Amino acid sequence: MTDPTNQNGPSEASSLPSKSVLRQQALEARADAHKALGHEAALAVLDHFLADIPIGVAAPLPVVAGYFPMRSEMDPLPLMRKLAALGYSCALPRVVAAEAPLSFHAWTPDAPTDAGPFGTRVPNGAAPVVHPDILLVPLLAFDLQGVRLGFGGGFYDRTLERLRRARPVLAVGIAFSVQERDRLPFDAYDQPLDWVVTEVGSRQFERKP
């Protein structure tokens, strides 16, 4: 698999649409898929994740950080509830500051949450900080090299960069299959995915440490 940090030469990168154009296109495609597939797709992601992703089954079990979906994001909550039932520790992210990495706090299916931006939910203020081993990552689009397109805030890029400096962390994009693109723009600060799981299956990406 191509190293995503070297995938776009000057001429190739300049031929790609801007990230803002790609974001709008991807948002529309994702909204249509969410409307058509919804909960059925989330259950399919659950099955593919458990069948394909090497999450570990020996103690101590890894900590899996998900997210509370907003807008038309693929819903990871059925998967997180299943992981919690299997004995895995789960977590949700919280925004600390505009330019800071996310913090992660323990979550269980019956744990209270607080209202967050754009209709999402965030961990209750009393939830303890945890250090995830696996991140379920929302996205607008992904490509064949594992490049992820988000909303542009950079939260997951900063978070993954910090976590990967400390120890191995598995970044798993959660998406609808229509969010796939052949190639996306890649900047030096972008953090690629290790895997992506959609309602039709999963794909692993080679990534240099």
C-alpha cells in the first residue's frame, strides 16, 4: 500500500478539488446514505468490526474510544454497547480547547452524558479520564490509502499524533461505503487511518510508524 505521506506530488495534488469542495460533496453523500440505511448500517458495522478488527481478547482488554454521533455520522453506539457487554472498557471524547487534542473519559451504556455541540453528547464531568488503545473515528470521506477527511477542526489529527507518539494506537474509521474516494488531499499534519469499517466490510491500510 502506498505511504499516504508521499501520495500526492505537486501536479497530482493540484488536480484534486479543494478540501472545502470535497467536504460539501461528502456531507451530501453521507446524509443520503444515513437516510437510506441508518440503523441497519450501524448493525452491519458492528458485525464487520467484531469479525475483522484485531482488538485483542486477552486481559487486560483494550480501551475503545468511540463518539456520540452528530448529524449524519455513522452511529458507533450499537458497536460500543456490544463491546461493553463483552467486557471492553469504552470511552467518549471531550473537546478541551480549540487547538488541543481531545480528552477521553470512561463511558458505559447507562452512564450519564452532557449536551455537546451540534446535537452530540459528551462524557459527564465526573467521568474519569482514560487512555484509549483503539479509536473509532468519524469522518466525511476516506480514500484508498487511509487518508481521512474531517470537518477541518483538526481534533482527531492532533489527538492521534499525540497518542501515537506515546504508544501504538489503532485508528479505525467508521463510515458508510459511499464516503470512499479514490484519493484525497493529504497535508503534513494529517493522521491516516489504520482501518476503515463500513456497512459492506472493512479495509486495512499499511502505515509507516
